[in-house]
Amino acid sequence: MTRGASVRACAVLLLVALVAACAPKATVVTAPGAPRHPEFVFPAAAEAPPPEVLAEHQAAWNVLQSGDARGAERRFAAVLNRAPEFYPAHTGAGYAALSRRDYDEALEHFDRSLALNPAYAPALAGKGQTYLAMNEREQALAAFDAALAADPGLTSIRSAADVLRFQGLQGGVAGARKAAEAGRLAEARTGYQDAIAASPQSPFLYRELAIVERRDGQLPAALQQIQKAIELDANDPRNFVVQADVLEAMGQYEQAATALTTAVALEPSDVINERIEALRAKAAFEAMPPEFRTIETSETVSRAQLAALIGTRLEGLVRRAPRQSASVITDTRGNWAAQWIIPVTRAGFMEVYPNHTFQPQAIVRRGDLALSANQILAVIAAENPKLGASWRNARRRFSDLPTGHLRYRAAAVAVEAGVMQPLEQDAFELSRPVTGAEAVAAVNRLADLAGQR
């Protein structure tokens, strides 16, 4: 069911409840036959009046319920002539005026009754019904609430108040949504807060307010609102999606992924699954040392950084690669990338120098990257010979690199596989430093070829 259909259904249910609740109650005295105004609340006497006053008062009410408003007014007037302080008769006269649609006179009679008894529920109910007939909804609701405070047993009045409150909520939410769409976030916030005050058990209000708070940069407030929505309804996946949005904006990527995991458990979604993977990648990236996080924007790349890139983005291939004979490395103890340097060198993807050094701070040049790419591509080709055939017989010509050069083969294969690109005038430039962006692009291409992305 759509949100609009749900709202319409709720309105219908409330209106049905109102109609059902309007059946005569034990406290309502009516004339024989169907009463003309069953929604009117009989103005019973709080204290026992003289029997003749009570009899005339009930007779006047019966006349009103028979449909003779003018006749009822004359009879209520006669009661008041006999007993001026008998405020139920003022209330009856107010209902008679209301039935004639003379709203000013009706309000005047109800106010006279309330002047004598401010908590007289039938007069408060009549005043609310008069305001409702005048389309003064806020005043009608206030009068109905006062009547219910005086007499909680007025079921028909409670149903009418619920309908008004629901209609007011609809209008307030519509206004808040329009304000949010227009970027008037402060106005939208106020609208949602007013709606929540009227309907504090509606989880969608907290969710939509959370969206407004997030857009306004008020992330702690947004988190508080969406957590309230989840408390009220933990079975709506939309609540967890918004929670993930807020947590991601706060940089809490792993927590955001957890929220989306709950959402997708409630309602499977390939899109959300992809987002979970992306969030977990972000979480892993943020957990990395700063030397790793700055690779992509660096003008140059160190050997330690390249080892970390290969070790993280080609982790499966590093594990599967045939192990080379272990070499003693003397200069990586305590280095931030040591956990990747060791497996990457054992896989043969980067070299250890003859003097047993790795030189983690040394700058990576294009020739170095081509050599590593060539070693990695050899393992990929061994696992997927058909794919490897596309670069195995590379014969690319470079303007600055003869085919007899020791690094020619590595450069040609790296370019043929799309891992690296030739430079201007088909030069390769073996000694040119590799930028961070180039290194990331090369390793990502290798990951694609290895089927790891």
C-alpha cells in the first residue's frame, strides 16, 4: 500500500468510527423515533432541578430532536424564564440555534452556559460542533479537547477530535514537505515538530524530520530522530536506510553498513547490497594508516605505498600466487606497510634487492610499476590462459624504449593489458615517477583482470 493510500485508509477508518460513535448513548435523552441530531450531546443537569423544570427541559430537547428548532427554542426560553440559572437550558438553546445554522447565537448560548459552569461538557461539545460547522478547525479541536477533559466518556466527541487532529496532521505534514523540497529547512523542521506534538507515535514523522536535520547538517539531532523512528517501528526498512544516511554523513561507515544490513534483511535489494559493500570499503579505507589514505592524491608513490595497494586490492591473488623463496628484509621492521610488504614480495609481485633491502621510502618509477604489473599479469594469465593470450605476444613500439631493452617486455605487456598507458609521442619513460592516481588506476585494472572487483 502506498503512503497516500495508507493516509486515505486511516481517514476513512476515523470517519467510520465517528459515525459509529454517534449512536445514542445512555446519557442522551431523545424523542421517540430516530433523533434528527444524534451528534448533539444531551445537556443533562448536574444538580437535580425542580421536577417541572426538568420535565420541560426534556420536552424541549425532544422537540429539537424531532426537527422543530424554533419550537425547541421557545420551550428552552420558557425553562430559563422559570429558572434563569439553569445553564443546561442555555446549552439546549445553543444546540437549537446550531441546528438552524445561526452560529453566532449558538456560541452566545454556549458561552452563557459556560459562564455558569466552565467545565460543562455538553456546552463545550456544542461549542466545538459550532466551530466545526464554521470551519474553524483549530477552535473546534480545542473545544472538543476541553469537553473530553471534562467528560472522557464522550465517545462521539473523541472520534470527531481524532478526525480533526488527523486532518490537521495531514495539512501540517504537507506543508513541512513542501518547505523541505523548497530548501526552507527551518520552516520544515517547525512543521514536523508541530506534527509530532500532535501525533507523537507516528514513526514516519521522526524519519522525515531526521532527513531535514541531516540536510541541515544537524547530524546528532538527525540521529536522535531516526533512532526514535526505529523505536516506534523496527520493521520499516526505510528507517534503517535513513539511519545509514546519517551515520555515513558522520563518517561512521561500518555502523552505516550494519544499519543497511538490517534494512536489506527486511526488504532485499541489490542496490542496498552494493551500497553495503561500498560502505565497508570506506570503513576499511578509513582504518588504514594515513600514508595509505593519501596515495591517490600524491604526486609520487613510495614502494611501501605500492606494496600496500597491491596487498589490499589484490589480496586474494597475493595469497594464491606461487610463493617465491623467502628473502630476508632488513629495512621494513616497524614500517607502516610491513604487513603488506612481506606477502607481496613472497608472491614475487615486488622485488627485494640483493642487499636484502626493500627501500620502502624509495620512489616508484614507471619502469618499476611495469615490472610489478608484468609479474602480477603472469599469475593472472596462469589462472586464465584465454585472458592472458590477449597480452602474451605484445609487440608495442615505444619511441624511447628499444625492443632489446631489459624492461621492454614488462612495459609492452603492461600497456597491452591496459594496466599502464603510453605517454606523449608513444614514449614510455621508464624513469618517470609514478603519481598516486596512476598507481591506483594500474592496481584497479589488475584487480579487474583478476576478478577481484
